[in-house]
Amino acid sequence: MEDRKSNKYPEDDETGDVIAMYQTLEQFLKSEEFEEDLKKVLEKSNPKYLDILEKRRRDIERTDHGIVIAGEISSGKSTLVNKITGKKILNSGNLESPATVCKLRNSDRVKIIVEHTSGKIEEIDLNDKCDPNTKEGQRILKKTLKELTSSEENRSYRTVEIDLPIPFLKGNTMIVDTPGIGGSEEATEKMMDYLPNALSFVFVINVSNAGGMQKDRLPEILKKLICLKLDDDMPCFDPKDVIFITNKWDIIEEDDSDSEEEDQKTKTWKKTLSDIKSQWLKVDERNIFRLNLKEVLPGKENPSVEQFEEFQKVFMPCIEKAKHARVTVHLSFLRELLENAAKNVNARLQLDQQSEESQIELTNTHIKELEELKEKCSKKREELLTRIEEHISTKADEAYKYMSTDLGKRQILNPDGCKPILDICNTPEECIKEVRCRFTRYVESFLKSEEVMVEFETIKRDIESFLKDISLKIVFMENKWGYKFDDGRSLDGVILFVELSQLGITYAVEALAFAFPYIAIIGLVFSVALLALTIAATCSQMYQWFANKRENNRKAIDMEYDNCMSSVRQIVSKQLKDNIGVLLTKMIDKVTVDMLPRRIGALEEMIEQLLKSRKEIIAKRHLLLNLASKIDGMQKDVCKMQTDFQSKITKEEEKASEGSTQFLC
């Protein structure tokens, strides 16, 4: 059977045009006409550009990008998918979370396609066996899927794809149901491995489970998303489009008292909102929904149905945006690559406009300046990494010093709004547990505090400022080498080049910005739990010599507090290094080791070639004019595609705003 990954589905005209442009550009850059010296310069600015072109082309040809539904086990992910599609085909229930990735795609034929971990593709044709619009047809599909996705049967499966009529899933957009977070490591790994394919993200939260937010899991997912974004492995993902469904509110007990205090559901809602906002800073509150999915039924009128209808209004634009995002990103990439190729050719065309003497003088000046820029990149990297290290060390010491004071101990053990620790602990064991809990809250609060974050924010701004400053210097130098077009587009070209060259870092800065307030707390609970290993004896052995209960508890609190205090430096340092430190280092390296050195190297190579081969280059002016004309033609085609596509998106958005979205439920 044909490999599923290479199978091409009918798509909109824009996708076909982009694929055709990739093919045209690949062929052009491989041709002898685009001579070796030009290839060397382009290799400097865009390393392995032919491999990347092929990778990008395959990416837009791929058919497994989708809107990912994720959440902990039994949060209601599969139920949500059933409600969205209006078909009860995915198994739902406390013990029936799929242990593999399930992909739903719109298709005229009903079939299931299984991809094994070996790469083997297996297709199950159900078109003549079931009608997914009938209960019996859905029962057959559900039974087949249960056999394929249960944890016992699916170990050799990478993904299971369900093809059936889902008209609102236009183009190749899919809905992807992922294994529950908190289940087996293997299932969680499958979910994490699929993240690079996500165009959008719906997170389902079970509010009955201690508020529903797995603080050690959600930041883990977010950290992976940010790293993928920084590495350009998720170019189409926009963090602002993430949707949160808070589910199972019916399990939260009602408060029937006449007390003026907030009832339990109100408290839970406020806490859930606070947790989501603190853990996903860019979230739009209009993208957070509160409902019981099991109450969302056809013909019913209740608050859950109303919330689901509001969700529909947000979800459908996400599908449309997901469909458009890939085309937009790919067109931007093509435009940037063509801009780099054009700059090199046009510099050659302008070479005869200056004397050999002035060229030598300009070459010497720019080579010296480029060496200085390379040195600046190296020094800036060293400076910023040192600042990160020193700041982390300083803050770890501050946490320890604060815990060493009487005021710090009093505020950590008996914070405002909490009952005194001695009043709620009956045994030394309970005291140890409560000390760790309050210590964890202190560390979590400290890591998110302004005094910790302000320097990291400053470093982030310094990275962005440094990129802009050095980029501008490079653009000025490029302009000196005749970065001009025959049709007078030189200024626009320069502006465009600056804009595109900063595209990647802009995404990175935005991604990092929404992670700052909480990313540092990943694994904190686990780290604090490790403190137990430092206790040399069991609780009964430790406290058997104390005279009375309250004194026993006081001693237990003091000893466990000292134990936590001795570990706070290590915990704070590790959390900041492993999370914010890692992400900032990625950003620093992206700018000082990757982006800027590539541009400096390309300009340096071009300048040296112009000096070394001046006569040969001038003699080939007629060939260069032909080359420039072809590049210019491709640039105009890409620009027109961008303009036309944006116009189409605008019209579709206007049309969508006039109507209403309808789902089955």
C-alpha cells in the first residue's frame, strides 16, 4: 500500500500554488545558471537551503496537521471530540482514554488507517459496512476503534486515523485526540511526540480533580511548545489561539448554606481561571469555557449548551486559521529566501557602478566592520549567559537568606490567610507534610515574583535590541553594495529584508514572554518530594524522645523547615536553570550563534567574491540580468500570492462574522 505520508489530498488553490513555487525555486537553485559562487553565498545565509526547501515542501504537502485535543486522563477529551463531530465514535469514560493518537479527517469514504511504529500502513475499509450517521454505524466504528486504541492492543501503533464525512473540516485540517496526560509514560510520550504537528490546541480540564490543573504537566507541554517554536519546528502555531475547556462541574458539590461566602463552584472557577492565566499568559479569557460536556445534547437548553455554542464560535475560526496559517508561513519563508538570492545577484549587477579603487576601500572597511560585529556577537553571548548565571545564583542565595530570618520562617510557615501550622497538625508526620506544602508555595511564589523575573525580562529585551541594532548595521552595509532593483524597489527591499530577518526571533520573544510567569515551577513538587530522602530516620524514631504532642509537632516543624532551608538554594537554582535559563540560552544562541553570524558570513563571502572576481562578474552582466529577471519574477509571484491570499482571508472573515457557526452535539 502507498505510504500515507506521501499521499496528497485535494487542497485549496493556494496550497497548490505554494507547492508549485517550491518546486520551481528548487529547480532554479539547483540549476547551473545559479552558479557556484551564488550558491556559496546563499549557503552562508541559509545553511542547507536545498534540504530545508525540500523539508518545507514536504511539510506543506503533509496531511497530518491538526487541531490537537489534550488533557489529563478522564478529563473529557474524547467526549469533546464526539460532541464536535456529532458522532459517538470515540470511547469515553474513566478507563477508556485512548492510548494512541487518533486523527479525524473529512472524507467521502469511511475508513480507518493505522500507522505502525515500523512505518507500515494498514487500511480498514468500512464504507460498505457502516453509515456513521446512524447509531448502528457509529457503534461499529466505536467498537473497531476501541480494539485499535486500547492500551493493551496499540503498542505497535503510532497513530490511528478515522476518515468519515465531517464537512466543517475543510481542506486537510484534522481533529486529533491525544492520549491522556498522567497515564502511562508511553502514552504521554506519544502525545508529546505529536505536538510539532499541532496548528492549534484545545486543553480539556477536569475541574473536579483538585481544580483540574496538573501544574507539573501543563508547563511541561508548554516548555516543549516553546522549544519547538524556537527551533522553527512549529512555525504555524500561535500560542494566543489555545482554547481551554473546563469540564465536569457537576461533580463539584453545591453549597446550600445561606452564607455570604462564595460557594464551592465559584471558588473553583476563580481558582481555575487564575491557574490558567498564570500558566498561559497569552490566553484570551474568551477562550476559556465552563461546562459539563455530558449535558451538551441536541434539543436541550442549559448553561452547558450555551457555553458549548460559544465554544463553537471560537473553534470554527481556529479551523479556518489553521488552514490558512501554513500557507502564510510558507509564503513568508519563500519570500525571505528569494530576497537573499536577489540581494546577491543585484550586488553583482551594480558592481560596474563603482571604481575598483572605491571597491577595495569599501571592502577593507566592511571586512573590518564585519569582524567587529562577529566579536560583538561573541561578547554579547558571553555577557548575557554570565548575567543569567549570576542572577540565578543571587536569587538562590536570597531565598536561603530569607528563610534564615525569623520573619521569613514566620511568613513561610504561617502565611496570611492560612491557619497557624501548629493548629492543623496532629502528628509529626502531618507537620512534615504541611511544612513541605507551605515551603512549596513559598518557592513557587518566589520563582514567579517580580524581583526574580525583572532581570530575565531585561535580558530578553536586550537580546531583541541587540538583534535589531546589529541587523540595521548589516542592512546599511548591504545597501552600500547596491542592494537595488531596476524597478526602484530598493527601499522596500531593505525594509522587507529587515522585517523577514526578524520574523523568527519575534515569534521566539512572544513565545518566551507568555511563559515567563510560571515556566520556572516545572517539577517543583517532584523536587520538593526528594527532600524526604535526606531524612535519616523514620518519623517515629526521630520524635520518640519528645515529651508531649505539641512539643513533638513543634520540633518536627523546626527540623523539617531546616531541612527545606538547606535545599532551597539547589531547588531555586535548578528550577531557574532548567527552565527560564534553558529558554533564554536558546534565544541568545539563536541570535548570536545562528541568525546574525549567518547574515554576517553571507555578506562577508559576497564581498570577497566581488573583489576576487570583479572582471569576470562585470563581463557576465547580460547573464546576471537574465538571472535577476527570473528571481524578480518569482518574487512578484510570491508577493501577489501573499496579497491575494490575505484578501481572500479578509473576505472569508467578513463572511464568517455575518453568519453563525453550527455544530452537531
